[in-house]
Amino acid sequence: MAIMNKKSKVSDEIPSASMADIAFLLLIFFLVTTVFPRDSGLRVVLPEEAEEVEVSQRNVLHLQVQPSGVVVVRYGDSEDEQQMTPSQIESVWRSEVAQNPNLIAAVKTHPDAAHEHMISVLDALQLAGAERISLQLLEET
Amino acid sequence: MGMKDGGFERKTKASSTIPSSSMADIAFLLLIFFMVTTVFQNERERPIQWPSAAATEQIDEKRDNILYVWLERNGDIWINDRLVPMQDVAAVVGPQWMQSGQRLIISLRADALVPYRFVDLVQEQLKRSGAVYVVFATDLERRMTVER
């Protein structure tokens, strides 16, 4: 067969001279398209729906976040309230939880308060190592 | 030290060109690095002002198991590039929660200045859908005072 005996003049090797160029092209493509994910934040676990737990008032620290960012702190069933900034809460929580390890932080945020005010309170509580945190909406009276 | 003639006449034996034979190898190394680390963004970011918190922690979870819920300042909710009405959030999140084997983490990316009433409504919807693992997305706040 004439075709079988024909000597091919086409090189049977893949040209490697342009390999570096191809690599650089792909490299630049991935350099440009790469977005490093930034998934960070404050973790919370929401309660399951209709999971109502009765808690003794003695074990609750009420933190009412006002629209101005001021936090009204009231301990359990007592009447006296204290106004403070979110940055003060960290030390308050540390001293209160030392007296009562079962303490629960009830963060009640006013509907008109900015999200960042609640975040700063949650931030202070998490910095202080609080684990039992309840996030609620402050009922307007 | 052979510093006669101020060292100017000295013939140097070291090549003055950067060796280019390994350039392709370097390019391939970088290429493989970026190929491995690239995650294609499948949704567009919404313009929000990020709240900041000092207790911010990294979320170690596969990208597939994180669902972004964007909450804008006016109360609009965006999930996967779609504007979702507040009462439909549970219906959108619920199937994804089941699909992920109840491991789904909700990254709630709420604007710093959104009124809390909207954040509370979203939380109610998430509770209804069953997705209980929530992360309030924040930027790490670098405090000027460092505890020592």
C-alpha cells in the first residue's frame, strides 16, 4: 500500500516551545479570577422553632439595646437598671457569670436599633466567653 | 581581596543574565497553586456596610455548605442573586437545609445600619426553615488596645 509506506514529514512530537506561554496564559487567567473567600463572623445557633424553655428569672441578665446604642442592663428580677456602652458589657458579664455559672444573656434589641449595635453587644458577650445567649426583639411598651 | 584597579577591571565569571530555563517550571507551579485555590464566585456581592466585631472567627466549612443571605439597609433580602420577599425566606432556605444534610450554615450578611426588626424577621424565617446554624457576617475589628 502506497499510503502506508509514505514517510511522514510532519513531526510526531508535540511542540514544547510554546508550553511556557500557555502556562503563563492560564496563570494570568487564574490570577485575575481568583477570589479568596472571606467567610467570617459571629456564630450563633438559633433555637428550634417552638422550643420554649422556662428559665428562672434569677438566671437571666437582661440586656436591652436601645436605638441610640445604649444598653440597659437589668439583672434578673431586680428593678434597678444600669445604662452602659457595649464595651463595658464584657467586664460586667465576667463578674456576673463568676457568681452564677448558669447565667443566660437575654439580648433584647429595639426594633429600630441598628444591627451593628446588637452585633457589638454580641461581640462583647462572645469575647467574655458567654455561650448561653438569647437574641430577642424588644417589645415596645 | 583582589580589589586592584578599584575592582572595575575584574572579569566576572558569574553569568549576568537571569536563568530562564526554569521560568516555565515557576509558571507551572504558580498556575497549579491558583488552579487549586480558585473558587469561582457564583453570586454577586450586594453593596452593604459590614459590621465589625473583635470576636470574629473564621468559618471552616465547605463553600457548598454556606448560604449567603444578604440583608440590605432598606430590608431587602437577596439570596443567590434573587430578591426574596421576607415571608418566602423559609421556603427558599428550607430545601437547601435538607439537601445539605442539615449542615447548612447561614451567613447572614446584614448591613450594619439595618433596623433590627428585619434581622429578627429573618431569624424567625430561618427558625421555621430549620436552619439553625447562623453566622452574623462581620469584619474583624482590630482594637487599638491590645491585651497583654
